[in-house]
Amino acid sequence: MTADNSYDRFDDDDYPAYTMGRAAEMIGATQGFLRAIGEARLITPLRSEGGHRRYSRYQLRIAARARELVDQGTPIEAACRIIILEDQLEEARRINAEYRRAAESSAPPDTA
């Protein structure tokens, strides 16, 4: 008998493990809120074979951030745009740091 690796999915942030109802409950939002951020293309849940939305832990973190902004009075469309821009900024910072490290490692030694 071989070991079943299906339990490894529990550690996978991208595995779509949560139904819409459970996802909404976990972030303290409504299912309509999840549909709205999906329509705004902030997150795109995967679909089960039956066509039901499934959410990953990563998507739930994004949805929770959107809910936080909306709870502070930010319109949902603006909240989604803010999160997208935050994500793009973080990615640009990561890329810049990689370029800096590469430049520092290829620079000739300082001779004084």
C-alpha cells in the first residue's frame, strides 16, 4: 500500500478548499461580498465539477483585506483597486531587491 499525498493539500495556500458559504463565514462577510469582489476581478475562485465556487486560503486573505477596507468606508471597487496596487508595489519592491542583490554580487571589489 502506498502513502496518499492528498493530505499535503492542507498546507497548500492555493488549494481551493473552501466553499463560498464557509469562505464568507471565515472572513465575516456575505456570499454577495465574495461575488462582488469576484466580479471586480480581485479574486477568481476555482469551480468544482458541479460549478460551485471554491476559495483558497490565499484568496481568503485577499478577501479579508478587501473587507477591512470596505468596513473602513472604502467603496468596494476602490478597495479592490487598492489591493491590486498594493500587490503590484510589493512585487516591484521584490524585483528591485533582486536586481540590487545581483548588482552587488557582480560589482568589482572596491580598491582604494
